[in-house]
Amino acid sequence: TFAVARHFLGNQVVQELIFSDRAGLESLLISGKPLVGLGVMLLTVLGAPLSEELFFRGLLVDLLNERLGPERAVFLAALLFAALHFYVLQFLPVLLAGILLGIIFLRSENIFLPIIAHSVVNGLTLLIWLLSL
């Protein structure tokens, strides 16, 4: 995604988009306030996966599946999931993650598996971010 964006938008624009995507979370993590940093970590690894999976997969995919079928339900829920994350350069990877989480949910018929998968991805992303600071 980044390579394609660099090709069409140029390196400077892509760097600005990356920094703007990271700015909010990064400023909270390095705020110098341990409780704020801990809160961000807990929300990233536990709160977001739990609430997002309950809504996007547990509710939305389930409702749409009854009306539109599994493929459309997973795609539409993933599309909304990606759009509401507000990441310009990461839209496609978040969309693909949403599709994968929807497939996991439908195949397993268990909301806890996508919650765990989402939590692991967020935790690894947060760890990589922290190591890069």
C-alpha cells in the first residue's frame, strides 16, 4: 500500500499521511503520563477488539448475513470497519483484516475467535510502534 501510494503521491505526501495517522496515538503513548499510556494500551489491545468485534462481526455481519448472504455481509461490514478507522494509507489492509475477521466469525460461529485475533494484531502493532519510538 505504501509503495503504491509513494508511486502516485510522492514520498513527501506519504510521509505526511503516515505521521498524521500515527500522531494521536503516539502523542498519548509518549505523554509522560503512565496512566494515560497504560489506558491507551488497554484500549488498543482489549477495548477496541472487544467492542469492534461485537459490533462489526457479532451484530452487523450477523444481521446482514440474514438479508444479503455471507459474502456481502462480510464485505459490507469490513468496508464500514475500514472507513471508520480513518486511516488513509491503511484503508486496504484494514479492509482485508475486516474481511478475514468476518470469515473467521462465520466459519467458527464464535465471536471470541475474531476478538482474540483482533487483539493479537493490535498488540503486535502496538509493540512494533513502541519499539520504533
